[in-house]
Amino acid sequence: MADLTDIPLTDDSIELVVSNSVLEHINDYNSVVSEVYRTLVVGRYFYPCMPNACLRHHKYDFHRWTTPGLYRLLEGKFEIIGGACRGIAYSLIPYVEAFLTHKIKNRYLLSTTRFLWRLFSSPLFLIKDEKNEEYQVLSQTIYVLGRKL
């Protein structure tokens, strides 16, 4: 285990860094991105994945990015060569479940309502994600693949 702002590896020594839902928990994320940049070999890859529109999921949950914000975070250090998102269904479904959980106090009614919501909402996952910014703003998670410049 290491401090992500002071990784005990030499410069240009890593081929790939994957950050899956980490940066939103780090107050000084710029220092972490700088360390990723320092330790990556030129031309190698950084794959950050982070929540966009989702429920706060930890006591230390500080940041949310949009796709343009994530591009700006990596600007000047990485060439963005790919990106994707987990679509609106991934955002909408948990928000409705959270709403039901907070509002319905009867356990049987809550269980039945959640079952019906999952049954009726499952086709939302079949909707193809779009690449445009308006769609991605409502997406639960955004991903990019950046190549170190």
C-alpha cells in the first residue's frame, strides 16, 4: 500500500494505470494525476473511471466529473484516445430505489415495490448509450483512456 500522491516507483516505470472509482474520494486529485503521469512510461495508458451522476457512496466522496471536466483534468498530460460511459439507466434506477427505500417504511410493501421497479425498469438497460455530451451528463459513470504525452 502506498500514498497515491507519493508512489514509491521510479519515473517512467509503469505501462498501465487503472483507477476505478478512486479519484472522487481524494481531495487533492491533481497530485494523484501528477503521480500517475510521473510513473507512466511515455505513450502508455491511464484508464480512469469515475462516477458522474450517482448517489454519494462513502463518507469521503468529494468530486464528480463530467466528460469535458475529465478531459480538462487530463489536458496537457494525456491524449484522450477513447471514452465511454454507463448510461442514464444506471443513474435513474438507483435513484428511484433510494427514493423508495427512504419513503416506504413497510418492509413488505418496500420489498414488493422494489421488485416491481426492477422488473419494469430492466428494459432501460437495453437502451444504447450515446456519445453526445447531453446524454453523458446524466450517465452514472464515465471512463476515458488516455495516452501519456
